[in-house]
Amino acid sequence: MYIIKSTTKNELRKVQAAINKELASEKIIQDIYEYIFNVEGKKTRALISLLASKSSKIKLSVRTDLASIIELLHTATLVHDDVVDESELRRGTKSVNQVWTNSYSVLIGDFIYSKAFILMVKLGIPSILDELAKATNDIARGEIIQLELHEKKELIKLDELLKVSYLKTGRLFEASAKTGAMLAEKSKEEIKSFGLLGKALGTAFQIQDDILDYAAFKLDTGKPALKDFKEGKITFPLYFALQDLDSKDKKFLLGKLGKQKITSRDQNKIYQLIHNDKTQKQLNALLDKYSKETLKHLNKLKHHACYNEMLNLISYSKVRKK
């Protein structure tokens, strides 16, 4: 479990309070907005922003504002993702598109996005607005590219998966760390190190998320098992398994990919095929590569106030089960 300092916990509570204030007068918007934010996520990106922006020169309220903007951006992407993926659950509860409709989900996602950009303008730092606007655009690019990759199936290349992982996940991690350092008025070199740290950490998080999609069949991860598989996504575990399986097992996996109804027997077989020793070794090596890269960039920031907490977060990212 990742241990957060009491001061940082308090800062995250302030982020949640700031988000809760961003309501509209219309009841339907209030209902959906409160439904989304009543189920609190890990706020990892907001946490990274808070850690990177630690500075005696910057007011806590300003740091909290930036972290709130980042959390709003992330949440908007999740709401839109659930529409694209036709997901039924988000963070253990029914997704917005299940409780209301896809139309409501798209529009509330837009509402949350626009709230984030209103707050960005209010923050009044052009370089931060530029970075977060570009990150938001890159996340959308990643989603579009992933949709195209659905059609390629076993022809997907590793560098294509890594690109999507960076755009969809690593990019906002990168922007969270980078803009936090910008807010704290760090040097160009420090801002660059924070950005590269966030990029590598976000990619490691995505790899671990992909691993947990299959591990959820045996572990309590808080997520439905084989969610990505049932949505037809080839992620890192399936990619590595397909490189080494014989034609019969490969045909079985590709035949079940994208199917919503899979028998318990077939689910067991999918789990066994993915959890072969070679695939697990390749996955662990990839995860280790990005974890080491994260540490390499963090080691350039040993003097920073966030060093120990960031180090704990990196260690946790490799072993987390949720």
C-alpha cells in the first residue's frame, strides 16, 4: 500500500473540495457531477502535481487549483472512455452511461473539460495552459489511434502499443509533473526531469493496469476481470502471449477477443495462456524498464522536497493491485 504523508492527504482533500465546488445550478448537471465525484479515485495525477509543485514560494491554494484542473481533465477522459468502450462499471460502480445515457455521458464529459479550461484561464499562467491543452489533445489522439489498432489484431507492433500507452496515460502524468514544476518556478532542467519522470511513470502505470486486467480474474483489483479483453483490446499481456503461442492457442485467444460472454472454463484457459512464464517474464522486464527510467529522472531531483514521497509512489506503482 502507498503511504501518503498527512500533509499531502490534506492537500488531496482540498483538491476534492475544490472539485465539489465546481457545480452548475441545473439539477441534472448537479446529479451527474456529484455521482461522478462521489466515487473518489486514487487521484494519482493530482498527487503528482502536488508533489512536483511543493515550494515555500507558492500558495497551497494555487497548487490545489492546478491539481484540481488535472483531476477534472482526467475524469473527463474517463467519462468519454466509458462511452467509447461501452463500459458498465467505473471504480466499482455503474458508469454514467449506464445510469443515464451515452448522450448525457458525452455532454457531462464536455462540461467537465470546459470547467477545467475555465480554471486554467483563471490560473493565468500561459505556459501551463499551453502544456495542459496540448496534453488534452494528445490524449484524444491516443484514443483515436487505439480504435484503429482494434482492427489490426495480432499485427499490432510493440512500439504502437507503447505510443498509445504514452498518449493515453503517460502524457497526462507527464503534464501533471511538468506543470507542477512550472508552477513552483523550477529551472528548465528540473522541469524537463519532472516531465520525463511523469512520462515514464505513466507508461509504467499503464503496463501495470494492463497486467491487472488479467490478474483481476484471481485477485480483488476493484475492476471486472478481462475488461480490456472483452472490449477487444490487445494490451501488453496479450501482445506478448501472442508472440509465442502455437497457432491453435493463438486462434483460441483471437476468437474470444472482443466477446462479452465468455464461459468460466474459457476464462480460465485465457488466464492460463496469458500467465505462461515467458509472457510474465517479458511483462516484468518491460515494467522494470520504465520503473528504472522513472528512478533515473527522480535521482536528478534528490534535493527536491517531494523526493521521498515520489520514490514511494514509484515503488508502489510496480506492486499495486488496484
